[in-house]
Amino acid sequence: MKRLTPYLLVLPGGLWLAVFLVVPMVFMASVSTQEGDLVNGFAQTFNVGVYGDVLSQYGTQFLRSAGYGLAATVLSILLAYPVAYWIAFRGGARKSTYLLLVLLPFFVSFVLRTVSWKFLLADEGILLAPLKSAGLLPGDFHVLQTTAAVIGGLVYNYLPFMILPIYVALERVDPRTVEAAQDLYASRREAFTRIVLPLSLPGVFAGVLMTFVPMTSDYVNAAILGGPENTMIGNIIQTEYLVNNDYPTAAALSFTLMAAMLVGIFAYARALGTENVLEAAAR
């Protein structure tokens, strides 16, 4: 029985993944190679050519989504690391309060938070209108329906997912190691680059995984804050599923996006690597 205990502990989670992840993916894979329409029904024809069609037709949206996701992930790291560092080393007894403030936006719907930015960044909104009236901005200046608006929305909505894992990694850093480095005449910069930064890399690694994947597949920010030139692959999938009712194309797009992100994640893991990250943290 003791030998079976680990497997029994994994069984509930494994069944959950099998029922709500593996089975839907198998079903979606089957749908992607079917042909037909919503009126006459879909029949399995093993039409694998649909994958080549979606790549040639929507290659621009795939690349745009990856570019937006990458840019937003880099900006998230630059913004999240100082916040996580300050909470971990300067937060004191109020760390829980500061973490609550980081998580506070999640108490409001994702869509509502994004829509609120649409009102704030509107051409005649409460931010831009006074600046235009004061002559600080030209009359035709706008933020909405631009790349900057979409990337900014992605960073805003997913920033906590970068802050939290970095904070957890920094929280584990023993302050005495930094003090020891300074006692050995290391400057603050050297102590940070040689001790704190390597020890926090596992958090950065986890944060990238937790933000890049949902950012790349996101469609809400592009739909609300962007314009026709900012369409992401998530918007195309939504349109094919809910508007055009072209389920095979939508399923093929979803599988292609998932495969591309898996390749990117494995390449990222191999380049930076969990083993390399842990080795750096152990030094």
C-alpha cells in the first residue's frame, strides 16, 4: 500500500487533467481535420491541409501576437523586479499588505479593468483631454487603437503574475549572504549581480512562463484597446468560432498556436533552462 500512496495522491489531479484537458484536446484535434458547415454538419475527412492554410492566411497575426507577448513580457520583468525587490527587502512587517495591493486588481473582472483603461485613454478622456486643452499634446494625438495601448493593457493585466514568483524567489534570499558579500568588500552592485540576481532567476523563469503564454493568446486587450491593425491570433480564433462558425479552422488555429508556444517554451527552457537556473541559484 505504501508503494501505491504516491500514485493515489496524484490520481485526483491526473483524472482532472485527463477529463478537462486531454479529452477536449483530442476532440479539438479531431475537429480540426473535419470539413463541412454548421447547417449540414461536419464530417471527418482528415483534412490536414487546413494547417498549412491557416499559417499562410494568418501568419501576420501569429507573428504580431508573439511580438506583443514578448514585448509585454520584457516590460513586465522591468516593472515587476523592482516592485518585488522592494517588497521582499524593504516591506518589513507590511509585506502582506503590499502583496494584497498587488493582487487587488484581481477583485475586479478582467474585462472591466480593460474597459476602464479604454475610458481613461479615450481621445477626449480625463487624461488626454486636459493635456490637449493645455496645448501639451497635439489635437490629433491618440493612444487607443495603437500597438502601445495593446501592449500596455497586456502588461497592466498580467503584471501581478510576474511580481509574485519573483517576490517568492527574492523572499528566499538570506539577507546574511548579501551582508557577507559586503563584508568581503563587494559593492552593492556586485552583491546584487552575483548573489541576489542569480538566486532570483527561478522566479523570473516562472514569471516569464506565467505571462508570455496568456499574453500571446490574449484577445481581450486587442479587441478593446486596439484597432484593425492590432488584431492578434486570439481575436481570429474567437471570430472563427463564434462569428463564422468555422470550427475546423478555429481548432487548427488553436492547435497551431499551442504548438508554436510549446516550441518556444522548450527553446526558452533549453536556452536558460531550469537546470541552469537552479545551478546559478546554487552558486
